[in-house]
Amino acid sequence: MNNEELAEACGIHAGDGHLRNKNYNRELDISGSFEEEIYYLNKVIPLFSKVFNVNIKGRTFPKRGTYGFIIRDKKTIEKMHELGFPYGRKSNIVSAPEFVMKTSNIRIKSAFLRGLFDTDGSVYFLRSRGKKYCEFKRNFNYYPVINITTTSKSLFEDTKRLLDEVGFDYSYDVRKQTNPKWADAHRIWIKGERVVEWMEKVGINNPIKSSRYEIWKKYGHCPSNTTYSERLSILRNEIRLDIGPVWQPALNVLVQD
């Protein structure tokens, strides 16, 4: 078993997965939004099929509005549980597997971060406010931000440690909930030029998210509130998008005044 591929599968499970063990009903259930079907078909299903040597068929789950799959293979379920993933609701208690935290192999750590980001993370682009900024920065979403949010304090601490070990600068906070029934939101951000570093060291395998970065790379900015289909049309030049300042390459627009 390839530990790098297993680590990415574990990151995906930490974000989107669920282990069920109730009344002899043992399942590994993983799913994301309907829009992420292409990610599941092209990446997640082939990855889990290879790592666990099982035959997987994707399906929609209409009641929960998701697309994914269910594995009932006993060995697969036992393996994931042995790696530390709990049965039942895991959102507030999940953590990274021990083999990911203890390895000195940066590629394994990066693979887990990639799987976690692809399922539980987001990438978006901000404008700047204030007259001191140029017109482009005030009118276009040019400043890249990666965010990972979890309600699990353990996963939050593990993720920070992994980011330290891979070599990232980041910021974080804990958003306290007013409703005592809700868990606090532990949030991590990677911003600006560090997002370019993320693409080099970790990468994004979810095209729903990487398409935003590709638009920014091409145009120097990426509009908010677009669908994946619209972003593909932008990248194919079927939808026109104003290009950033021609005197500034996309990756250098961050430092333009």
C-alpha cells in the first residue's frame, strides 16, 4: 500500500467521510456536493479503489444533496478504524492518523493536507479597500486566500503542526459559537504569495477549487459567486473576463501598488 496515496485518502475521509457500525451495518460513506461529482469520479473513487483494492461505484444521495459512494468491504472499514477514525459522528473529534503525524516524509504530510483541503477547504479571492490601493485592487478579486475550517480541535492542532512541518506561514483563530449546542469553528488561513507556495508543495486535486486558481493565474483575478461550469467557460474563453493590468504578470499582481 502506497502511504502517500493512503494519506490523501485519509485527508479526504477526515473532511467528507463517515464510518458506520450499527446493527451489523458497517460502512465507509464519503460524499460531497453534487457539483463535485467530477472530482469524485476522476480522483476520489479511483484513489480509494486503488488504495483498498475494492470496486466502487459512485452514486447520488438525493436526500442529503451529495454525490459519493459507500464501501461495505470489511477489511477497508477495519483499516480506516485502525488508523484512528471513529465510528459514528466524527466532526468534533477527528484527527490526523498517527502515521501521517509521525513520518518524516513531507510528501505524505502534504498528501494528507491536500485531501483535507480538497474536501474541507476553500480558495477565494479578495478585493482591497481604501484609496491607498490602485483601482485594479479595489475593483477586482485579486488577493488569494486558502481556508480550512474544522470543528475538531484535534484536527485543528494536527493541521497546524503539519503546516509548520511542511513549511507554511499561516494565520488562525477560533470562532466561538453563541449556541452551546454548536461546536466552535477552528479556522486556518494561508494568504497571498503563500497560496502559490501551496500549489507548489501541496497542490489541489479538486477541479471545483483548482479552477478558481487557474482563472486567477490567467487573469490576475477571479470573480466570486461563479459555478464550476461558468469557470470552465471562462477558462475556454467562452465567457469574457477583463484581464488584469498587462504590465503585471498574474503572480506579481499581489505586489502591485
